[in-house]
Amino acid sequence: MFHNRALAASAAFFSATELIHRRDVNSFLFQEMLSRRPDYTKATFEDISAPTLVMWGKQDDVLHISCAYEFERLIKRAEMCLFDGVGHLPMIETPYPCAQAIKEFVLRNL
């Protein structure tokens, strides 16, 4: 999930420990997700009218960057913020630029 290998190595112990402690909860949630059929009567991305910030790591190996462009296309008032050298978890890999992007987004949309 991390593009930064050093950060991934340092976070691995804490992430693994957290996942072990949450094993039963995660298993339950995952089984619930798999057992339910999608309800296509629910709202879609096109129904979102609120200003929306789409933040994405350019080196995301979990969800391709094309997903970010699709969200931007589907959500009427979406703004995109892409981070170079960042993987699937920009808020962890680059917390200060993420916080700054959120702050500027909120100020523009008050």
C-alpha cells in the first residue's frame, strides 16, 4: 500500500499488530460485505452534490489512478489532488501535504 518502502517497513509492525487485534471484527465485516448483493436503488456518485476532494497517490498499486479521474468525472463538484511518490495511503505517507490540501479545500468551499 505504501510507495515509500522505508515507511512501509516501519509501519508494518504496528499495522500487523492492529490487524491481529481486530481479526474477528475484520473477518465479520469482510464476510458481511461478501454476503450482500449491491442495492442498485441507492444513490450513486453522480448524486453527490457537495464539494468533494479526491486525494490520490500517483503510485497507488491498490486502486489505479484512473479511479481518481473517474471519481472526478462522476462527482459534479469534485476537485482532484494528486500526490507524487505516494501510494494508497496518502494521509499516512504524506500527512502534512494532505492536511494542507484539506484545509485549502475547506476554505475554498465555506
